[in-house]
Amino acid sequence: MRITLTAVTAAAGGYVGPDGAHPDLLAAAHEVLAAAVTDGQLIDAQAQPLGGSLLLLLSHDRGEDDAATHELAWDAIEAASGVARQLQLHAPGAGLAADVFPGTLVGAGPSVAELAFEERPSEPVIAFAGAGTATGAFNLPLYKTFADPFNTAGLVLADALHEGCSFEVHDTIERRKAVFNTPEEAYDLLTYIGMPGRFVVKRVISRAGGEVVATASSERIAQATGAGSGHEAPLALVRCEGDLPTIGEATEPFAIPALVEGFSRGTHLGPWMPVRLADASAGRFDGPPRAIALGFEIAAGKLTGPRDLFDHPSFDRAREQANLIADVLRQQGTFEPHRLPLDESEQQQLPAVATRTESRWVDAS
């Protein structure tokens, strides 16, 4: 059976402030999705809280970029946003860039990742989501999972993985894409994806089977809405087991916290902390940036789960290290590299300061 898994995140209204989830918003989104399942528009669907955003998972058989499916997700987010307005929560509907559904979610505010595949007898899928970080954060985990044998032993030991993968990379500035094959083009690939502020891994394709085995969101919320909230929620969907990386190989990259964009106002570098779903809301300095991993088994399109994969003591050390890294970075205050360079800052607050102080600058030659 060929199914499509559509994952969507969007800010509907924060409680308290931008980075918490009120249960009434989740209930409103769930009501819309449950009705769509009952009506046969979807095979299955779930709504989960993700900090100040909603995480929607929709299973159907209509393929990627389906307008009707995208509209259902839009309706669920809008329903939650309506509740947020009634409760006067923080920034209701901030994740939607238009007043009415524009025909697709892509470029309309939400983060979107979709994966269409032939369902195997056992079909484990991990839905990864970032909270309080930026698009491009999944470049490193996806590279390590599908191209780094020090992370994924199957690249050495399993015949199908040994053939390598192809990485589809999107240039989010010039709106172009390219494909790089690993292992032979790994250095070329790293040249680009090591700059996640511009280049994003969109898809990973198995060279043995020719199917897409992982995908990530590539749209930048700040570009879509016109102003960054500092609290983006990028997504990645990763198929596992069989001829693919194991669950443990796909989660292993998060055992050491990488530095990603995020923290307060989306203007700082911070350690990406793997957290339990219950801990996905913001804490210190509106952060640190968080990552969740929800595992599902899919049977005839039905989602069995989630199992909270980071709810395990083996990730306690990563959380401890993330807090220690945060201690060091926070002592640097507004100095780079803790604060992002001007052209990478979502809030772009300095231009207003520059305008007010322009007359003070004189020729120094």
C-alpha cells in the first residue's frame, strides 16, 4: 500500500508567552482532524503540542503537495488560532502568513515535510521536530544518519546502505536545488550543507532502492511571514529499520548537542537539546533550542504511537551537556558568536538602530 505521511508545524498561539501549548488549542485541532478521518478524507491523523506550536501528522493516499490535505491542516491550525484569540494568548495565528488558505502550505507560514512510500510489512517512521530553532538544523543529523559510518554502522555492515544515498539540497536564497551522491561526493555535499542558514537537506534517497527515505522542511518561516518570530519548528521524517538505518542510528546524532540558531528572539546560537515531548516548551532564555523524536509504526496507513524516543536516560548526558554549553554561551551576552551575525538574525532589530545612529558615522580615512 502506498501512503503519504504529511507533517506540519505552525504557531497558533503561545501560553504563557510564545513557547507553551494550551490544551484547548490542541483539542480544537484534534477535533478538525478527527472529523476528517471519520469522513474518509484522511486515513489517520494526530495533533501533538510542540512548545508554542502544533505538530500535525496526517496519513493519506493522495501523494505529496495535495491541496485538500494541506487545507485540512490549515483548518486545524486556524481552529486552534481561533481558540487562542478567544483566550487572548500570545500571537494567535502567528504561524499563518495569510487570512485564507492560499492553495498550499508551502511558503504559507507552516513548516511542512511529506514522505510518500510503499508501506513495508513493518514500517517504523520517526517524526523529528525542532522547537525554537531554524530551518536547516536537520542537515547535520541527516548527514550523520545516512552518510557517516561512525554514526551508522549499517553503512559498513548492510549491503543496501553500503551503496550510499543521494541528498537533494535546496538553496533557500536563490531558490534552486542540486543532488549529491554519497559516499563519493560527500565532501561536495558538506561544502553546502555545512552552511545551514542557506542550504537545506530536503530529501534523502536510497541508491539501492531509489525511494525517498527521509525528508525535511525547507521553507523559512521568517521569509513566509515577513518577520521572524524567533521560534521556528522545522521537521524531518525518517524511515527506519530493514534496509535502512535503525531507530538507534537515526537518534544517535542527537546524543551530542550541536549548535543551532534559536534561543531568545531567534537571534542566538544555542545547544540543540534532545527532550521529551512534555519538555518541548521553552525554558531558560526562551530556550535552549529543543528537538523531539516521536516514533510510529504504520499499518495500512494507521499511526501506532507515538513512542517518545528521547524519553530515555541515555539522552540525559546530552541534556546535561546542552545546559553546560548554554552556560558558556550565555556569558557572552550580545556578543557574537552567541548572538547571530546581522544577516542571519531573524528579528533583524539592528537596522532600526542603524537608522537612528546613521548621522554619527563619519569617514575614518
